[in-house]
Amino acid sequence: MNSRQRRGVILLLLSVLCAFGAFAGVLSVISDVNSKVGPEVTAYQLKSDVAPYTALNSGQFEKIAMPKRWLSENAVTDLREVEGKIAVTELRGGSLLQSDMMVRKPELRAGEQEIAIMIDAATGVAGKITPGATVNIYATFAGEQQQENAEPAQSKVIVSNAKVLEVGKLTALNPSGDDRRTQMTEAVPITFALNTLDTQRIAYAESFAEHVRLALVAPGSDGTIRPGDRTYTLDKDK
């Protein structure tokens, strides 16, 4: 073997060693990445925006895979968790689904029934009433000024501690006719769970009252009104 051949063999061996070194380096990088990233798990993200208080279903989400160590503790990994749930706020498309984005939809109890009315967005605690909230429902009635000994204008607590089941979308109104809706430009349909008597009360107020307003009751407090405080007239302050 002459000197040229020896140099060729040495270069070939060096090339092989360099190749092994590069391969070992790649394996080391892969191992390091795997140790930092860890195994992948299933998660779900929104396909598009979801409006607040909208009922959730599996069709609104797409399945993705991501490293388990990057997943937050409240991330949803089982899509069955959305069954019977509603969005608590507006959900953005592409967002990772998490358990604090949704709550269970309120349900009727024995003896209750649903009733929905349109509430003026300007006077109905717009944006603050959510499913599961408790409210007191007030109605104002015009007095009969044309009659002797007529009743004065009154404000009445129609229903106390009413449970909100659903809050609909803000709706622009184009009303016609001579009723209180002619003064409403935007309204929100709100569904309540009430017993039969309270359902009749709210239906009466919705039909005949000048205005119907909601007062949000603080969580954990009792919004029950004493019988003597359920009706207010201006002469009470004299």
C-alpha cells in the first residue's frame, strides 16, 4: 500500500467516524427534545367563535395532539365533558378548550316551567345576567290619572329570586303598535324557571307593565322581598 492509498484509507475512516459522530449528535438532540417535550396527548380547540351562553356540542371542536407537559391542568381531553354545557363567555376560534370556559346549563326542577320574555337591554342589567343567575323582577305600572281616587303610578316586585335558565342574543327591534316595546330599541330574550303563579305574574307584567326590569341578586344572598316592600308609590317618600 503506497502513501496515497494510506491517505485514502485514513480519510475514509475519518469520514466514517464523522458520520457516526453526526448520527450520535442527532440522536442526542432527539433524545433531549423528547425529554423536554414528553409524550403527546389529545386536546381540543375551537373551529370558530362561539357566542356567550351558547350550548356546546362536539361539532364545534377539532381534535389536536400536543405535548402533555404543555397542557394546562384544566384543559379538556375528553370531549364528552361538553355535553349539557354552555359557554360562560365569548370563545375565540383556535382557542384550546378548558373546563373554566363552560358551565352546566341550568335545568328545571319539579314544579317549575320555562317562560321567556324580552328585556330592554338598556334597563335590564345588560351583559351581567347569565344562566344560573338569580334576579328580582320589577314592573312599573302607570296610574289612572283620569279617574277620581285612582291608583297612583306604582313599581312592584313581580317575582323575587327568579332563576335564569338562558340568555339569548341581543336583538335590534323594529316595533309597531302602542305598547311598551315601542320604547325598546334593543332587547335580550331571557328565559326563567318559575312556578305556575310566578309564571302568571311575569306574563301579566310583560303584557301590561310600562317597563319590566331585572335586579341582579348577589350570589349567596337572599333576594326575597318583604310583603310590605313589594309595592312602591311616590307618596311613600313624603
